Amino acid sequence: MQAVTIGSNARDLLALAPTGSGKSAAFLLPIISFISKMPPLTGNLAEDGPYALIMAPTRELAIQIDLEFQKLTKNTRLRSVVVVGGKSAQEQGSIISRGVEVVIGTPGRIEDMLGQQTLVLN
């Protein structure tokens, strides 16, 4: 509960909590609140990259975070993409180029996409 308040105030936080305690929601809710106030990422804005980047240590965790994001943003304009190995980098890059508010991925694939300039973080 404290993490949501701290995150909403744009403060840094390091926290530990057991599985199933809502850690993903605790950092996603402030991100969603912030992004909801921003203009939609279309056209020229999409070329500057996403509003948020979430890096996860494993492909499975990245996918799990995205599923939680999808639940929390149902019936909104907010879009995300998971960028991980084992899936087509071209397809992931195509989705990013059309504009997504949040990119969720693993360090290796994020680094690859930054190096190929498929993902920009302006």
C-alpha cells in the first residue's frame, strides 16, 4: 500500500514483498496514472518512443507484468508490448513503431532493439 503512494509522488522506492502480494500493481498503478494524463502516442509522438520502459529479469516475468498491465488498463487507450527473446524481433519492432505507451522486456532484447534503433527512448 505504501508503494502506490510513493510511486504516485514520483519518488524512488526499493521494496520486498511475498509472491501474490500485488507488487506488479504497486508499480503499475502510478505508471498508468501518469501515462493516462499524457497525449496518445500517435504520429510524431510515437517516433520518440514509449512513455515507460519496464525491464524484467526473465521472459516469464515480463509476460506476467504485461498481463497485469492489460488487466489494469482494460477499456483504456493504453497499449503495451512485450519484447523478449523467443519471439519475432521484427514483429515486436513493428508494434513499437506504431506507438505503444509501455514497453516491457528483458535486458537482452531491449539492448538489441536499442542497438538496432527499433526502440528509441527519447
